[in-house]
Amino acid sequence: MEAAFFDLDKTVIAKASTVAFGRPLYREGLLSRWLLLRALYAQLVYLYLGADDARLARMRNAALALTKGWNQETVRRVVRETLEEVIDPIVFEEALELIRQHHDEGRLVLIVSAAPEEIVRPLADYLGADGAIATRARIDAEGRYSGELERYCYGPAKRDAIIAVAAERGIDLAASYAYSDSVTDVPMLEAVGHPVAVNPDRPLLRVARAKEWEVRRFVKPVRLRDRVPMPNAAAAAGGGVTLAAVVAAAVVWWYLHRQPPAPARPWWVSVTRPGASWQHRRRG
């Protein structure tokens, strides 16, 4: 048996899944408007500065502290009820086509993500994948998050999880595929015979070029309901994001899409690499 392993954030969907569910969690009363603004800022940093171990460790620890005491069933319900609302506008068309292609060719499709199981598993079902491997939080006797992890599906742990699933299901990894955008997933990509860098960050792009891996660009968002039959996933009604969050989102969108006037150079050129052009930064 062969398989195709897909990273989730910025590979199958266009943004971080945990950030994407910020609005529903806010409506549920689990997040404040200040935390929403911080999430938008973190997404901006992730997009332009990448994700190194130290930065991700800080984000992970902050998330664990934030969610301590949340009821697991409440989070599961929020995700189930808002899957279509949240995910439908941000899925890459190219990812859907690849999932369909791998199924047509008889491969298992698995989503492998450092995001929580409560998000990744229902999202994998929603996208038509065959399963999911994700981060698992420790739950206390009352069904609430303890602030600790049972499994952190990140870096080498992703590779180890894939190897374990391959042994359990009889998957030929040498004939299998893996897709990711981040250099932190190099161990996962190296575990299969057909690694593919998708929308790679700069470090992964360098690795992919050195190892002569295939590089793909996913750029076409698609309304998922127009492409494949959807399971029953009720879109949440009512509520609404705060004015502050709307303004912050608009500012982030404008900042990511603006074309700086020549000959002025944006501030991040000097931060990333002397002489790098804005266009090169956008491609990288």
C-alpha cells in the first residue's frame, strides 16, 4: 500500500488552522478580543519570518497556558459547528486536486499536523482524507485540558508517527508521498520516496533545491462546497467579529498585499538578508 501525507497549515489550507478558528472560539467566550489581535500578529510573523524551534516553542507554551481548563467537548463542538464557515474559504484548489488524484491512484491520504486533534481530525474528514495524525493534549478527570501534552506532532515526531502508521498499515514509504511548507517538516519529507515542498519557507526551499525535491506553489483558494459533496456541518450563525478584529484583519491583509513604491525598500529586507528584493522575499 502507498500513501500521501499532507501537512495542513499553508499546505492544504492558506493559514494556520488554530488561528482560523479564533473567531468561533471568541464567540464561544474562550478567547478575548486582545487574544484575537495577538493571533493575527502571530500569523503575520509566521508568514514573513518563518517558524524556527524557539518561536514555535513559545507559541506552543502560550497556547497550552491559554487553553488550560477549557472543556474538550466544547472545543470539539465549536469545531464541528463551524468547519464549513472557517475552512471552506481557505482551502487550496491544488491541494484538493492532489487529494483526489492520490485517491484515484489507490493511495491512502493522511493529514499530519502539529495542530490539535480536535481540529485536525474533523478537518481531515471534511476534506475527504482517510485519517489524521495530530498533537494530542492531556485531559484531566473532568474532561478539561491540563496544560500538558501527550503527543506533540512536530518535527522528528511527525516522521516517527508516519513510520509507526506505515508499520501498522503496511504502507510502503519508499513509494509514498509527503507535502509540506516548512523546514521543520524535513524529517517527514525525508521519510518518503516522493517529498514535495509546497509554498516552502526560505530554509525549506534551500533544502529542496539542494536535494532536488519537487517544489509546488498552491495559490488558488476554492469554495469547497462547489467542488465536492460536503458532510453535514452546520455553519454557525449570528455572533460576529469585533470591530477591532475586523480592522486588524484589514491592516494585515493590506500589509501582506501592498507593493512598496520604488526605490524605497520594506523594513524586512534588512532583517532577512542584505540585498534581497521585495519580490524575492515574496517568492521565498
